[in-house]
Amino acid sequence: MPRTVWYPGHMAKGTRKLNELAAKLDLIVEVRDARAPASTSSPLIKYLAKIKPVIHVLSRKDLADPEKLKSWLNSLKHTYAADLRKRDGLNNIKKAILKFKPSHREVRLAVVGIPNVGKSLLLNSLIGKSNAGVGNIPGITKSVSWYKNEGMLIVDSPGILDPHAEAGAHLILSWLGCAKAEVVGGHENAAISLIKFLCANDMQNLIPIEFENESPAIILEYIGKKYGCLISGGRVNMELAGQKFIEAFSSGRLGAVCLEVPDGQRAVDFEINNDDGAVDFV
Ligand SMILES: Nc1nc2c(ncn2[C@@H]2O[C@H](COP(=O)(O)OP(=O)(O)OP(=O)(O)O)[C@@H](O)[C@H]2O)c(=O)[nH]1
Ligand SMILES: [Mg+2]
């Protein structure tokens, strides 16, 4: 599998603008996905944390395994979990932000994070209007713009991925809908690696069919049949099957999940074989 990385021009531009803006900010709010708080951390945050205070928001609390999320919250400082769709957790985030407000003006902050983690939804919720271009396509916010309300001046930013992240992190992002499947060789490849991951980690309950010892490719074929992804001759369109499975998984329809544990390890670690892109669990 070639190591293609999704890092289009608007992300490079957004990174440059954020660097320029950082000097004017009081605070950075980083949004991560509660289902993989390590892999969904922004590549910019190490740098930004050196120059500004950072609050972390773990979005999609509603889709995360509650026990594992609790251990993440215990292990990370200045971190708040939220269901941004239901505004659950929002008041605590607002309070934490307003602690940084100087008495003479609004608190200035930037919401940063990788694509599709909920940055625009958080910003909309904080300013109380729906004008930040919330959408479900990774990479929808293409430039940096300011929004003002309730003592806050906030800048939204486009999702920025780490072009140097290891291949395993890209796989996790593709399963969660934070990176395009093309980055990891297409939906079939992403889905097969997800099936391997779930089986190796005793999370078979998230696979929407009954199976015994079949290979991941056969399991995906069964899933494709269940989801009606058939082509002529009764064969399964494996790419479509992979896409539908990943969509069902990332939307939370198959159940709550947390793919990583707080000590920096994944629930089950894996290596990518660089010759054929196969995933080996270690
Ligand atoms: N279930 C659930 N969905 C969420 C949550 N936060 C965000 N979403 C959904 O995730 C999708 C992406 O949200 P956005 O706010 O557009 O994400 P973003 O980080 O601004 O995305 P880009 O600008 O493309 O990088 C939307 O469909 C949101 O409704 C959450 O806490 N729970
Ligand atoms: Mg956005």
C-alpha cells in the first residue's frame, strides 16, 4: 500500500495562519475524538502548547465506551468530554474558557484539531449560532475565520492532519471518519483492517454479522451481503461493503467504542506490512 497522505493545500495554509494567529490568542481549545484521544490529537498541539495554555475537548462522548473514557479523563489534565450534538458537557467547557478572559476584553481562542472531530460544532455551540459551516465531510472548513459572542472571540480552523503520522494512526482515523479511506488504500482495505482490529481486541460485538473462524475478507463479504452491496452474479462489491461498514462503525450505529487506552498504547497494537499494506497485530 503506498503511503499517500491527505494533506491538501488549504491545510498547509490553515497551519500557517494559525501560527501567525497564535501570538494574539489567550487560549487554544483542541478537539479530539473521545474514541481515540491519542491518534486524534492535533499535530500542531505540541508546538502550540509551548506558547499558549490548552484545553482539550473529547467530542463524541455519546459514541465512546464510558469506562475507558473515564480512565482517559483521569489521566489527562484540562480535559472535558462532550456530546456536542446534545450540548452535553458544554457548560463546563465554557466555564473553563472564561477563566482565561482578561477583564478588559473578550477571551481570544482558537479551536483546533484534525478533520471532522467537531471543531465547527463546538464553535457554533459556544457562540450560539449556526454559521460556522458544520458538515460531515472531512476538511469542510477551508479557511480561518473569527466568531464573537458571550465574552469570547473565537477562530475556527480547518482540520489539519499530520503528514508524518505513522500508518496505524491513519488507519484509526479512517475508521472514525476523520481521514479519507483513500489515504489507507480504499474502503475495502480500511474495513478489513478494522475487522482484524476488532477480532484481535475482543470487540467482535461491533461486527454486524454472525461468524466463526472466517477470514476478515470473508467476514466483509458477509457484511456486504447484509448491507445489499451486490453486483452481477450475486458477487459482493467489496469497496462498497467496506464503505458501508466503516460508515456504520464511525457513526456509532454498531455500538460505543474506545480504540486506545491512556498509556499511549492502542487497545491492541498493530504493525503495517509495508509491502502489501497488510495489518499484523503485535
Ligand atoms: N454523535 C456526535 N457527533 C458529533 C459530535 N461532535 C461532532 N459531531 C458530528 O461530527 C461531524 C463533523 O462535525 P464538524 O463540527 O463539522 O467537524 P470539524 O472538526 O469542524 O470538521 P472539519 O472542519 O471538516 O475539519 C458532524 O456531523 C457533527 O454533527 C458529538 O459530540 N457527538
Ligand atoms: Mg469545521
